[in-house]
Amino acid sequence: MTALKHEEATRNFAVVVQPDEGPSWWQPVPANGYGEVKFSQRNVPGLPFSTGVQSIAPGCFIRDHQHPDHTEILFFYEGEGTVELDGVPHPVRPGTAILLGSFRRHKIMNTGTKDLKMFWTIMPGGLDLFFEEIGRPRTPGEPAPAPFARPEDVDSIELDTVFAPIEHK
């Protein structure tokens, strides 16, 4: 990661994160794949959002969830899948963008034969903390581990980060 500075007082910070430079974690079932953080309060103190990339393995999914008091942007740049928004399916392919306000339920499914990859931003931040809490450290280029379970205390981890419970009827 390279911090670029300029002597003019009128300019603010600039941060460049190259591919595979951000902290990254393998994700448990049902998503498998990995999450890599590009920007968060850890590398830009005071940043009011977190952002990164996530890869979802073929046939896998990010379970139905919602975020309280958060706005989320998803931009899909590789693979094919479906996003269910409040139970309504929408196809996704490279170039699909989704904007979600708080308490909008969404589930992301990889329906293709290769990884489904997206760039995400969540405001305020905290998704990076969730990835770290439930995942296993990832070194770019290493093979994916065998699928592994989510932590037993995942519900409390979710509530402590960026997730809101969903009432099932």
C-alpha cells in the first residue's frame, strides 16, 4: 500500500492499494471464497466506510441478510449469479451494480461455473471486521482450504458488526 502526499494544504490524503495488498480472509460455508479489504479505518483512520472485494465459489452463496443503518453498494465484475432482494431474484453479471439502503434483505448466489466476484462498499464501515472474525487468514495465491463451518458465535459477531437479525415468519 502506498500513501501519496502533496505539500499543498488544500489537498487531502490519497491511498493506493494494489491487487492482493489488502488483508484477506477465507470465508466459511455457505459462501466459501474469500473477502479482501481495500479500505477501512485500519488503513485510513477515520474513514466512514469500508470497501473491498469478495469472491464467492461456484454453487455457493452469501446467506439472506440485512444491515441496520447502513448503505451498501455492490458492483459485480466477474462471473454470473442471482441476487434476491427482499425475496425477488435479479440476475447479476459483469457490470451489474446494486445500491441497498438499510434493512433491505439480500442473498447473493453464484449460479455460474467460476467465481462470482464483486466490489463492495458499506457505509458506515465494519464488514471488514466481520470477515476477520469469521474467516481464516488468506495469503494470495494459496489454494482454497476445504470448506469450513462458521463460528458457533456467528450470531453475536453479526450483531457486533454490520448485520441486523431477520425475523422468520
